[in-house]
Amino acid sequence: MNSIVCIKQVPNTNEVRINQETGTLIRDGVPSIINPDDKNAIEGALKIKEELGGTVTVITMGPEQAKAALREAMAMGADRAILLSDRAFAGSDTWATATILAAALEKIGETDLIFCGRQAIDGDTAQVGPELAEFLDIPQVTYAKEVSVEKGRVRVTRYGEFGDYIMEARMPVMLTAIRELNEPRLPHVRNIIGAWEKKEIEVWTMEDLTIDPTQIGLKGSPTNVFRSFVPVREKQSEIIQGNTPREKAALLLDRLSSQKLV
Amino acid sequence: MNFDFSDAQKMIRQTAQEFTERYVAPLAAELDQTGEFPRETFGRMAAHGFTGIGIPEEYGGSGGSDIEKVIVVSELAKKCGATAATLSIHMIFPAVILKFGSEEQKKKYLPAMADGGKISAFALTEPNAGSDAAAVKTTALKDGDHYILNGTKCFITGGGQADHLVVFALTDPSKGLKGLSALVVDKGMPGFSIGKIEDKMGIRASETVELIFDNCRVPAENLVGKEGAGFKIAMTALDGARIGVAAQALGIAEGALEETVKYMKERVQFGKPLTALQGLNWYVAEMATKIECARWMTYRAATLKIKGEPYTKEAAMAKYNASETALFVTNLALQIHGGYGYMKDYPLERMMRDAKITQIYEGTSEIHKVVIAREVLK
């Protein structure tokens, strides 16, 4: 059972600071981590490997520093790590990123399971995984909270707002992991040392992949960030006073209708 | 001159921090109350390769060296001095086997010590042989292919839990210190029993016990090194162990400062947070400066040891300074917390109790001054 896990290196903060002039993220002084949902994806793939054998390949697109995320994934137990890095990839949106990842996955060849995290804490789009599945023309199940492989098929419990779905799919399949899927392991010290001092990371550029250059990078990206800003949070609360719930509800209704909200 | 940690060392620290938050911090207060040895946590430390640090991979270890030991022990000590002590003390035995043991002993004990979850202890101290380590009375007289061990060891940390212990005894009492030897004793050997379990002020979960040897037959192959090499083995082991105690003290001090910074930002008095009070800020400056000093002295001693250079003086200085720092910092941290610091709802009083032992075990501060002065004056 061979798995590929697509991960992203993100700044370690839920309060992303933004340069108001350029609209870009301020990354200085913010440590980088593996996107949290992606760690669940790695753990999901490692669990399957432990149960059924096979390999786990971890892949990411990014600059040289993204190697640290791949090293951490190898310390957790991934067998192989690939960095997709090329100037031509810079500025890619989700469409372009999925295009590049799809090309890399085609190159890797036969795979049973593709794990992605649900979404990244910096962009929060939740699009790359599903787009990747579309480009590869394979089934996808998002929001996976339980995964098992039975008789050559994958059985997934998919989280839903109004109840969970239990789904089956043929392989290869793309799954996106959520926090509820598992508790990502902490690496063994020996594997940390091995990941940094003994293992190699493969670096693939445009030359290694078959990609239509018009579909990637800033120019090939259909979405562009027009402006980024931090919304100003204004909090004005008022507690409606009244003796009974009915009285309070009546007062609330009066207020809402006077504001023409109902 | 290079004060940088490698990428792997940074990731080991990150892992140790997450491990501590996940598995150690939630238990620290309870373990302090019950005094129960954190057996499950120890198993987790083995599963994550903490217990195998310093043991080469060929013997099933994690690799790494004394720097990684200091990193992990100090991170654990930030939240639980007792758990840090169990690991730090466990690490002495494999270091002794690695340096002085035979190839058979390495193959037999090191994999079990590394990932195997086996616990080890170091038994030198006796009721009348504390700082005066030369006054050991326990004997191990040869009888065919065995040594017959007789005597009592006291204040042996982790001794009650240990699967294997290195015990120092006189194989030739007529030679005094030159007749001292090191033997591996396994749990359950006939004639070996656990005596009094101590009720301690701090590091309460690290179970400290008395060991009783009553005609305990130890196979001759369990001798570590040669007969008469015991004192050298003990002193070498203690040099290394001092770096471990310095790491514990450093971690306790760092943890106490972290608690203090958090508290000072949250606690409002006179209409403003404590951080607005210059008198308390001066305390923080003193604490942070002493910690910085303790940190680099500890890593410096570890670096010398790894390089194979003499480090007796530096290890003694690091341990003496870090343990004094730990008591200084926990005392001020508790003071800044005021009444809350004195209560068991906050970890400060426990940290101060845990800090105290670092001035005493693996050699008191006073013995360390003797060692340091001897090195300086020679």
C-alpha cells in the first residue's frame, strides 16, 4: 500500500500578520511548521503503512527552506521526500499548485492513497487536494476522520456538519485529513538525527516535470490576491433586559424591526 | 566559537517540548503528591528514543551525545523535575557500560537501556560514604565464578524500579579505594532486596531507596572493567552525571522563569500588570541573566566531554552554578507569585523543592567547590 502525502510549510501562527502596504505575509521571526492538518495526513499514511506495509512518500512545493518540513515528515517515518522548487512555480494559486503537484504525482507513478490536509492555516482555501484529484481524474473523499483499507477498497468516515458519512472508494483515491483523524506522532530521536544527517531530499524543477507553463506561477494563476487586510473587530454588545424570556424576545424583535433587519 | 544548535538538535528540542506538554506537564503535580514513579512516562521516553540518547545506533540507541541529553533533560525539567531526574539518572548506566564495559556487556545491556524500556540505576552512596565516596564498606568477594555481594547502599534514585544497577563494592577490602570495583546487579538476583523507600522533599516521583545485599551472588562476568577500576569508573561516571544534574537545574530554572513571565503579564496590582513594576523587573533581569550563564556553562561542559577533552572542572562548575541558579530563580519566582506561589495550585513551590536536590546529589555544592578549587590550584 503506497501512499503519497502532500504537505505545506506554513508560518506557525493563527494570527497572521500582514504587511499593510504590500498585502503579503510577514514571515520574519515567525517559525515555520508543517500545516497542522497535513500532520494528520502524514500520520494517516504512516498508520496504513504500519498496518499493511508499503511506502510513504512526502511531497511539498516551496522554496529551499521547505526542506525542513520534509525532514520532519521523514523523522516521523516517511520513506521518501520530494521538494518541488522552481522560480516558475512562485506565486502559484491553488489551481497552479494542484497542476504542479499533479505533474509530480504522474511522475512518481503508481500510488494507492494520496493524503492531503483539509486546508492550510495560512490560506484556508481547502482547494488544492480536491483540485489535485480532479486533475488526476481519481475519486476523492474530503474531511476524513477514519480511514481503513479493506479488500482493495478504502473505507472512509467523512465528517459532515449534520452527521458523518461512511463512504467507500476504489484506489487510487485522494483523501483530505482533519484533526479528528488521529494524533500525529512525535518523532523518535534516532529518526530525527537520521532525517537530518543521513537521508536525502529529491528536488524536482520544471525540467523534471511535464507541465504547461501557462498554467502555473503568478501568470498562470486564475486567482490573484487583490488586497489583504486584517479586519477591524468591533465588538459592541448589549444585553437585553427583561423579566421573562417572552418579554426579552419581544424587546429583541422590536429592536430588530426598528433597524429594518426583520 | 559556535553557539548554534544543529537543525536536528532544534527538532529534538521541539519534540521534547511537545512531549513534555503532552505527557509530562499534566502529571507533574499529581506525581509530586503520590510520589509514584512515572513508569508509563518512562516507557514513552523509551518509545521516543530519549532513553537511548548517547547510545550508538549499532547498540540499538538513538545516537546523539551529551548535547542532546542536556536538551531533553532540561526540557522535561521545565515542567517536572522528577521525570527529568529519572531520565538523567538512567543515562549514567549506559554511559558506564559504553565506556568501560566489555563487548558482551554492551550487546546485552545497551539495547535494553535504549529502546527496551529497561530502567537502570547507579549505586555508590552508602550510609557512611556520601561526599566521602572512598568510605564504601560494601564488599564483593570472589567465590569461584561469582562475587558475593554484602552491604547496604542508600539514597539510590530509581533503585527500586531499576532492572539493572551498577553497584560499587570492594573486591579487595585490604586495598581500600584501589580494591573498589563496579558490578552489574540485575533486579531479582537472590540476596538483593529493596529496603527503605525514602519520603523526599522534592523530585518525589523519582523513587529513592535503600538497597540491601545479603550474600547476593553476582556472576563474575558482570564485573565492569577490571577489579580495582571502580573508583575511576565512579568518578568518570560522576563527571558525566554532573552535566545531567546541571541540565535538570537549568530546566527547572527556565521553567520557573517561564511561569513568572506569564504570571507577571496576567497579574494586575495597583491597576497595572506586574510587568510595570520596576522592582520586579529587576528580579526578572537577575533570573534571566543567571539562567543564560547556567545554560552556556552546561552546554560548554557537554561540548568538552564530546570532544574528548578534560571536563572535570567545567562539569563541576556547570553543576555547581546551575544548581545554585535553580534555587535562586525558583525562590524569586515564588516570591513574585506571592501567596499564590506558596500554594500547591501553582507549580512554584514544587519547583523550589525540586531545585534543592540539585545542590546535593551527584556531589554537594561544597564538594563541587573542592573539585573546582583542586583543578584551579593544580
